[in-house]
Amino acid sequence: MDSLIRKCQMKSRSPDKIIEWIPYNNLQNIEYLTSGGFSEIYIADWIGGGYNNWDGEKQQLTRNGTIKVILKILENIKNKSWFYEIKSHLSIANKSTFIVQCHGITQDPSNGNFILVIKKLDTDLRKYLQANHIKLTWKERTKIAYNIIDALHRIQNENEIHRDLHSGNVLYYQRTNSWFISDFGLCGPVDKQLGNIYGNLPYIAPEIFEGKGYDFSSDIYSIGMLMWEISSGEPPFIEERDKYGFVMKIIAGFRPEVLPGTPLEYRELMEQCWDADLTKRPDINTLFNKIKHIYKSYFQNENDVEQQTNYVPTINNSQLCTSSSVSHSFSNSIYRNSSNEVYNLRDLLSKQNLTKGEIYNQNLHEELKNKYDSKDPNYVLN
């Protein structure tokens, strides 16, 4: 651990990016916040705060004073996957823009669990869209997508896959009006295949359900779903109730309906991202360049900007996403649960409740069920 911290410190580009071992006693007023992914999340006061500048006169680093921070508890210290999460977060986040900064590491003396001390941001994308969707311009929507793709661009250029991109893992920092990717619990190199499949069901690429494993294009699929959520203001497939039926639909090609008013270039890029054929999805460099081009186009002509940025998708009352309607929909949809659930996909696929007229068929069901009878993987769905 000491070696990892020293290595990261040597690569720090500025005082405020320096990560450090933080004494546990320096964290005060610790309060439980939520359960996120596969760990518990707390909020606390970091007494003294992190470094923020170099005092040339005193020849020493200065601190910015006590600040609020997020604590992510890395449980199950016998499982070495926690160390890879620390390594991923420290090595990527502190040298990349639009990835949530990690201030350092501490350890709970009562149980030995390591804790990531992370920069506290203001809200996540899902909550932000619930509150602001109607007033967002297309320029602002495209900026959100641009920030997210920029962050993924940096992650994948480190030969890493995030594996768990969804609107709860995209965070907003009001001070800089910027968006950041968080939660590196499943992040890892492209050759690191998980024994189980984890994630937020509507954002998981169809090939994962077919047992093909994660690769770079799996994250690209998730980006497509995020782009749709940014355009619509609500999470994809919020109306779905049956997890089994939903999985079958996704494998058969079911995707969200693109809303009227979505700009053509944005729409085409989004649809390329969620293409069922992995080879037809753009790689991260192509995706980054295309979204950058779309975003920059809003600055090229002032008149065009006025016309384009004030045009939002046409959404009828039943599609309108409000805070109360989202909460009600969550209570009945595939999003319903406050903590992770473990599913055996073989059991999930054995629920033969398909109806004629659906876009998938019984043969597909049998094929998938037989495939998983031998593998028997567990699916953990947020």
C-alpha cells in the first residue's frame, strides 16, 4: 500500500492532486449515507483537508482546511479485489479530468477495512435530470455526454474497462459545471474477466447476457443508454417490470424509442453505441471525436446555437419525468431495490412466461437457458 501511494504521489500533476495516507482520527462526524454498488458509503469531515498549494516562502505544501468528503468502505479484506479498486481509482482518477478525485486512503482500526476518501460532489445524473430536464438546452445535454465520454476515453486509454456505467455513477460538480465518472469497484483491465456479472440491468450490453464477457464495447453500449437518458430525462426502460422478459427483449434487439426532437447527429451516434453488433459500435477514440464535433458545432454560429439549444425533445405527459413519477415508477420497475440482488440467470431464464407477439421467441429462450444450464453464473443487479 505504501509503495502504491508513493508511486501515485510521484505522478501527481499539482498539489491538489496529491493522494496521501489519511489518519483515521482526522475523519470526524462520520455519518452513513447509502449503500453504493458493493460497499457502504459514508460522509465525513476531513480535518485539515488536502493539499492545495505550494508556499514558496515557507517551502512547504499548504492545506485547504476542513472539507466534506465521501468515505467508501472496502469490505472483505480477504478478497484482493479491493486492492485493485484502490489501484484503479488512484492511478486513473488523479491524473484525469472528469473522473472523481480520490484524496487518499485510510483504515478503520476496529475491523481493518480500507477506506477510499473521495471528493464530495453535488448530485448524480439521475437526480439532476429529474430536477432540470425540462429547462436543459441541447447544448447543455451534449456537454453532459461530452464530459462522460471524455472520462471514459481516459479510462479506456489506460486499458481499463469500467463495467458499471449508469446515471447513478455519473456525478455533477456545480462549482465547475462539470460531470465526472465515479465508482471503480468493477473497473479493471480488458483481460480481467469477472466470475459473476454485475451491474445496473438496463445499462448492461446484450452480449454480457449471452456469456461473451466484458470488453471495451460493453462500456460503449452503456454510453448509448446514458445518451438516451440525457435526451429523455428518465432512465431507460423504466416501464419494464419483469427482469427475465426484459433480458430476452434486449438480446433480441429491443432498445428505447428515440424521442422526437433529438438532433440527427446525436441520435445516430447514440444508436451506433447500442448496436447489437459489437463491431458496429464506435471505439472510444471515434466516439470521443464525434461527440466533441457535435458539442463544438453549437459554438460555430450564434444563430444556429439559438435555434438548436432551445429545442428539446417532444415529450407527452405520460413520458414526462418528474421526481414523484420517477419514484413511483421505480417502485414497480426493474429498478426496484435499494440494495444489490443476486440472481442465478439459469433460474431467471426458466420463467417461461413469454407471450406470443413479443419481439423474441421461444427458441431463443431455450437456446439461452441451455447455455446457462452449464455455466450457472450469478447475476448481481443494482
